[in-house]
Amino acid sequence: MHTKKDCPNVNYSRESAPFVFWKDTDSVWSIDKELVKNNAPELLDILEEYQKQDEQVENTRYVFTTFHQSFSYEDFVEGIKPVMNDISMDSGLSYQIESGIFKRIAAKAQADPKKAYAILIDEINRGNVASIFGELITLIEPDKRLGKKHEMIATLPYSKERFGVPPNLYIIGTMNTADRSIVALDSALRRRFKFEECFPEPELIVQPEALSVNLQKLLRVINQRITMLINRDHSIGHSYFMDIDKATNPLQALRDVFSRNIVPLLEEYFAGDLARVGMILGERFVQPVNDEDQATLLALENWDIGMETKDVYVLKDVSDLSEEDFASIYKSP
């Protein structure tokens, strides 16, 4: 409302004096202190109080985002975004160029070159990274950043600004390689990252005093078997077991982890093949249906055409399992 009338980045119909504010293309606001002093000196006291509070808040030098199917270049770098005006006073909808999350953190990093800044991207392989990064695929290379030997600066498509990536901005992405439904990370982008594998760390699990099941050994054995049957990328994380030591009833907490997390995950890994789930957990968790019961499952009368049948397996109710049952996973038969 109090933005200067000639500001191209604000389109607001309910204008009101004094006009002392300004918004730049990065959506950063500033105030004309001279105008305030002459036209509304009482605002200086408010501004001073605001700045005191702002100084007490630590400057955050990182941002977090998650890639997904709808995440775009316009969200990441810059794009044209709609702006809703006061419908009662205006036509309602206008558009302006808005900086994305990467461009904003890059501007902060460039203005503060002595400190490290970072953008953290979760599920980096879930988005169309080639489309999201655009020309950044070249600009993020270490030797092509601002001030480096092969510095490169691009002209952004919407704002027409010249843009480069500062050397003190780190890009950290995480991804789960077990997500088979997600396409592999774009090879052009993959070459620009250093990769660090993060596997489960059973040693971080705290053993409850009231539980005889060795949780660390339990997880190690399960993951060893998963590695043999699938690959190590499908290893189960230690986070499932991290809070069992804090539970009032550790055994019940372990049952809950298996019934709600471990068993459903294994069923998904093996597409419902309970025989393979049994190869991971053992016969105390998965049992075959005996021959007599299997025979009653099919309407065999007059339908014997020589077709082979498969063995049928069932999951036991995890809520009835004892500590010995869980320990049987890692103990030799």
C-alpha cells in the first residue's frame, strides 16, 4: 500500500501515502529513510524496533526443498507468477517475475562471500532435474562459478538478468536408490556431483535393558539376507529401531515396528511373495499352509487339467510373537 508508485515489482490498487517502500526483482524490500524522516518520522521508531528484533535472529544460511513431479524451473530459478490484487478495487489478477528458491539463496551467498551457504534438496531424483536446473547444469560446476578460472554467466530467460553461481553455495541432494519407480538421476547432472553412500548404521541403535532381543544384530542379519536376495540398496534403515529403548514396553514397540514397517516393506520388495519374506525372517514369521489345507483352497472336482500349483504361505500374527521369536531371526537353527 505504501510502495513508491514507480516500483515495477508491485501492482497494488489500494495505494496510500506516504510512499516510502521499494521491492526489487528478488522480492527484497527496502525503505527510503529520507522520505520517512520528512513525511512520517514516527515510522523511524517502528523501524528501529523491528531491526533490533531482526538482529537477534540468526541469519539462516541454508534453505530446504523437495523435488517432485510438479517442481519446475520456475520454482527453482525464476518464473512468471500470478499476483492477486484487491478484486473490489481492481481487475483482480496480474503477473510478475518472481525469483525461485535457488536464485534467492544464491543472492544471499554472493552478498556474504566469507560464509558458506547451502541448498538442501530432498528426493532429488523425483523431479525432472534437467528441466528444473536448466542452464544451472553448467553454472554449478566448480570451475565455472563466479570468480573462478572458467567463470560463466548466463542471461536468465524471464528477467534477462545476468546470473552466475557463487563459489560459497553448496548444493546437497539426497535420494533413495531403492525407489525403482523413479528414473535414474540425469547423467549430465550426476557428473557434477560427488556421491556419498549412506547405509544403515545399526550401532546407533540403543539396546533396551528390558529386551533380550539384540536389535543391532537383528537389523544386520535382516540386511545381509536382503542383500543376498535383492541388493544392498534395499537395506532397511536403523531409524525404525531408534525409539524402541524409550518405549514403556520395548517388546510391544518391536512388534509394532515389524507389523507396521518391516513386514509391509518386505512384502513390497518381494511383490507379495511370502516365501521370500520367510527367507528373510524365518519360519516363526512365515509358515506354509499344509497340504491338506491347500487342497481345500481349490475347487478340484472335475477341474484336474494337470496344472501345477504353488505352495501357499501365511504370515503369523506379529502381535503374538515372543522375544524368542524375534531372536530366532539371527540365531542359528
